[in-house]
Amino acid sequence: MSKFSVRAFGVSIDGYGAGPKQSLENPLGVGGLGLHDWLFSTRTMQQIFGKEGGTTGIDEDFAARSFENVGAWIMGRNMFGPLRGPWPDESWKGWWGNDPPFHTPVFVLTHHARAPISMAGGTTFHFVTEGIQSAAERAREVANGKDVRIGGGPATLQQFLRAGLVDELHLAISPILLGAGEPLFANIDMLKLGYQCVEHVPSPKATHVIIRKQK
């Protein structure tokens, strides 16, 4: 049965999952790229972007784990791009170029309908206007027993957490302060929702934390 998981999600030490003022120049908000400094240099990410080399060790182990057994993705519109409101045209197809790193169906939560976009490498973006339950059902169906990976932003994760749909989270706590932005756990009682920390591993660039919902 498919597991719904959050993987390789960067969080600052003051609790923000994205910086303020997201824009084309700052996809993760001002300072937000620092949340993924541990990830960009890993061998897994270098291979995804068609490069050789990359770091090994703890960060690479968690980066590689984040892509294992994924049959579908779900993400919020903020993760897909900086545009807000009705789609002005069909030109924006995500941050990732013609061959996005997902290689599965991706369900994008939005209030504004749009036709699916088929990309190179097996990625197809589907735009879901009926809410998170519809996205979860569609993703579970196409995942065919593999896991469904839930991407950002923080507001999307909060919706899935409150609905009890997240089985496991891998958070990478980066040693940076953002001061403002989108707090990940604002007004969410993870203990009351049934979550416990089951693993924590430090690296020079992040502390990797696995939080799992107890059955």
C-alpha cells in the first residue's frame, strides 16, 4: 500500500520551511536556497542535473533515500512556480526545465484549472482544483503501490498533516536563520497528531530528522 511521505524538506533552525518574498529570482524566498545547501552538492542531485561527481556520506544517503520507491508526487502551486491567480498563459512549466527531476505523475494543488503538461523523462503535471483529498486519491491510484511524495510549500504540508495523510517526514534542519517566511509547524501539535521522532542524524551541513506517525 502506498505511503505518503515528506522527504528532504529543508527547515531553518528558527522553524521556517521557506523564506519571505518568493519570486522568480528567489524561488524559495529570500535566503531560502540556504535550506538546501546540504542537498545541492550530493551525488544524487548532481546526477539528476546531468553532472558528474558530487558528495557522498550522510547527506548523500538521505538524498538518495528521498527518491526511492516514489510512484507519484503532490505539490502546492507555490512549489510549481511564482505565479498567482488565474494562469495568464500556458508558458510557465515549472522551475526545472524540459526534463524535471520527478519522472512520475505530479499533482499540483491550485484554485485555477489548467490542462496537464507532459514533460521529458516521464513527468506529467496534473492540476488539481478539488483539494488535497482528490489529489491524494489520484496520486495513490497512479502510484500503483509505490510511495507518494508530498512536496512543498509549508502550507501544503500543513494541510496534509492536519488531514492525517502524512505517514512519515524527513526534515533536514539547516544551521541558518531566516527570521521570516513560512513556518512549517505553526499552530500544529505534532504530538497530538500522533507523531514521534524515530531517527536523527547530524551531518556538517544539516541535522536529518525522521518523524513517523505511530499506528
